[in-house]
Amino acid sequence: MAVKIFDTTLRDGEQTPGVSLTPDEKLRIAIKLDELGVNVIEAGSAITSEGEREGIKKIVNEGLNAEICSFTRAVKVDIDAALECGVDSIHLVVPTSDLHLEHKLNKTREQVKQFAVDCTEYAVDHGLLVELSAEDSTRSDVKYLTDVFKEGIDAGAQRICACDTVGMLTPETATKFYGPLSNLGVPLSVHCHNDFGLAVANTLSGLRAGATQAHVTVNGIGERAGNASLEEVVVSLYSLYDEKTDVNIKLLYETSKMVARMTGVYLQPNKAIVGENAFAHESGIHADGVIKKAETYEPITPELVGHKRRFVMGKHIGTHTLKKRLQETGLRVDDEKLGQIFQRVKTLGDKGKCVTDVDLQAIAEDVLGILPEKAVELDELTIVSGNKVTPTASVKLSIDHNEIVEAGIGLGPVDAAIVAIKKGIKDVADIKLEEYHVDAITGGTDALIDVIVKLRMGDRVVSARSTQPDIIMASVEAFLSGINRILVEDDFKKS
Ligand code: MN
């Protein structure tokens, strides 16, 4: 039987510090999760606010395949709010550790067990499916925890869930803990937090021990260090345990990107499965191996999860990768020239720099003696910025020797300048600024500023850099050199 995926991106995930989604954003994520194929979508906690209820209702009304669930406490008003939203099920949570009972609720074990039973009966009577869940279950008296579950099941709970609320399990204790709970006659969920980086490992252990459903979030977002990550759990099951889920893993990367964009919680580059470096290679030995046969340094193909392989240029680069990259940009070089370019790239790498596409182009053009054509040149730039002034920029550009004058406003002077340039070039190129990194190389306000940008036009992505004392000029020049790089490649491909 396939492991069931209970996605709580929109509830536990939204409890990530600093994350708050509008009802429409929640709906868009829910539609994506449904397309991905998760079995249950915990859409939120209906009692929270009017906006939260609006979001849950929108998701319910979308008629998705997934079961739509609301989090509730063991109080009737919470269940009434969930009923008002029309959800299929509730994730009914009661704390079971003495720590929580005494210090948070100030109630006895008997009282809390009775709340669980009463609320389960009330919800079931009103047509809801109840997943009865124990908060801080892994620090609870197991006998008491089991009693709560047993009485809840007698009262009509159709699933149970044991939460490792502060991430205290290990893969070994997870096996011992979840094993017996999986024999109570209803499906058991594993809900693990990542305080020690073990959420995924513990989830897998719980599933091996007999649990049949995993609570996860996209990108592992959630309170503190987050929850078990959906993509890591699902792909581990698929690739390492040969166990099926209903998730279409080809959609994992795009789902991850969407959730990162909408929550504003961006991923560490080395995040497993969906991180930007998950299938990136720099070292010559690795890149060469991957070019010859991907399995040498990739456990799964990036295509499996909808991701892309990437080769990064730096001091660890090998000649094979460099040659491939040069060919991709349309430059054919003989072995002698390749050797010279290779040395120059290594020298730049030794200075602690990663080599952008534009750096490589400049090096190659220099070695090959090509005079670079610039499609867009900056003739003038004026910036107005300060207190009680809307940051405004005007530019005079020459585009293929035609003069264009444009102006733009922005959140700050850099933004205003980029807006003005984008307006100026809109007839020749539809460029998207995908990434913008600023580094002050030396200390102090007179520091050299290093700006690296990543630009996209259609499916072409180009990185470019500029290093200058003036942050606005560094940004503008990096942006312009990226634009020129894209337009030169464009010309080359057309001709
Ligand atoms: Mn949680």
C-alpha cells in the first residue's frame, strides 16, 4: 500500500516565523499540492482569523482530489469554525506530555483525555473525519498516550497521529515509539520536527515501523528548524526504499520553487533534492565523470524531480566542462586556445572568484582576439534619491546605435535604475532579473562593491558581474553586461 502524504505546508509550514499567506496565495499553493498528488492538504487552522477561513473555504470550493483538513484544538469553537469552512476532516490536536498539561494548559491528564473524547464525538457527529493527534507525544507517558488514542478511536477517530513536537526522536527511538502505536487498529501518522536535522530520518523510521502516513511540508518549512521535508521523504521512499506514494515526483522542483517564492523562505543551495546545487558540479573530476555517465556522481537524475543539472565554473573546473560551456555559448576553440582560457579561469578562481558567463566570455574573446559587440550601451544615468524623495532614475541608452531615453521609479536608487533600463530595452529584449547578489569586498563605506546578477530571457539564463566602488554603477553595469551577453547569444543563434 502506498504511503500516504499529509501535507501541512499551509498550516505548520505557514507557522514559519515571518511567513503569512493571503487566501489567494493559499489557494494557489493548494492547487499545486493537489496536482503534485498529496493525499491530505491541511489548509490551515480555521479558528485563526477571518482571512484564514476565507482561504480554507476557497480551497474547499476548488473541488480538489485531496482531502481538505483543518487543524483544531480540542475545543468546540475550533471545530465549529472548521465545520463552517466545509472541510472533509480535522487534525484534532491535544497535548499529552505532563510538561504541556501542567505548564501550558494547567489541566490534569483525565481532563485532557475527556476533551479529546468529547471533541472527537462532536466532530464525528457533525460528519467530520477525525485524525486525533497528540502534541509532544514523544515526551509523554506512553501508557497515558496510548489510552488517549484508544479512547479517541472508541469515540470515532479514524486516524491517529503522534507528533515529535520538538524533534527529540532519533531513528532508533522512532522505531520503538511508532511501532506499538501502529497496532491500535487505525492508520497512524508520523509528524516530525527538524530541531536536530533528523525529521526526515525519523519520519522514515516511523514509516518502517508501521505508520502509514507522513506529515510533511514543502521545503521542510515550519516552526523553528521546520518539519520533515516532503521532497526528501517522498524521494527517499521512492529511490532508497522502493516504496510508492501518490506524489508525481517530476513536479517536486517546480513545487519547491513556487512555495519558496510565495513564502519568501528561500532554500540553502545545498538543500537535498531541490536546492540549486543539488545537481551542480564544479570539480573537474566530478563534472567530467557526470558528462561521461551521470550515475558516477549523481544518485538520481535531476530530470526525475524536474530539476536541472548545472556545471559551475571556478578553480576546480576541468577542461571538458570548460569546452562544453564554451560550445554552449557558441565559441569553438582549438586545444591551444582552450588551454589558455583554462589557465585564465583557474587564475580567477584562485583569487577566490567564481567565474560568471560574462567573465568567461570576456576571457575567451580576449584570448581569441574577438572585439565584443555591444548591443546596448549606457550613455547617461541620473539618479535622484534621498529622504522624502521617490527614488527616480533617467537613462540615455544607445541600442544598436539608436538613442533611447527613459525614466523609472523604484524602491531605491538601484531598483529605479534597473526599472529605467528595462523600460528602455523593452522593444529588443524581455529580460527578467532572477538573482541579485551584493558583496562589499573590502571594509568601510569606500569598499569595492561586487555585484553578481542572474538574468533570464525565455529559457536562457546568464550570470554577470561588475566590481566598482559605486553600488549603483556596479549594479547597472552587471545588468547591462548580462543583457549584452544574452543579446549576443541571441544574434549568434539567429545567424
Ligand atoms: Mn508541528
